[in-house]
Amino acid sequence: MNLSLPNEINDFVKGLVSQGRFASEESAVVAGIRLLMTQEKLRGEIQKGAEQLDSGQWLDEDTVFAEVNAEIDETESSQQGS
């Protein structure tokens, strides 16, 4: 894939490379696309959550924190057993 970037973005990417933040222009662009992918995934998760709330599917904070703490305890236990 060949891309033509606007001058402002091209200069920004080249600046990141010259500052040593990325090894190449390609790696900087790939990092940017990965951020965009993460953003889109998060947007989808937020939409899913909003739809669940709208349909009455939700958990109270005590239930959520209990589940999270149980997962943390399980993870810590398995790491200590290793």
C-alpha cells in the first residue's frame, strides 16, 4: 500500500522518526493505525454497553467490584503458585 499523506502529517511523522521515537516512518504510521483500531474497538464496546443499559441489562457497582476483585485474587493466586 502506498499512501500520500498531507504535508502536516508527513512532517509530523518525519519529526517523530528524527526524534528517535520510531525507527521508521512506517512504524510510526503502524502505531497510529493500531491506536485507531483500539479506539474503534472501544467505541464498539461503549456502544454495546449503552445498548445493554437501554435494555435494562446492568450490574450494580457492588457486583462489578466483587467480580473484579475475585478475578484479581484468582490471578494473584495463580501467579504465586507458579
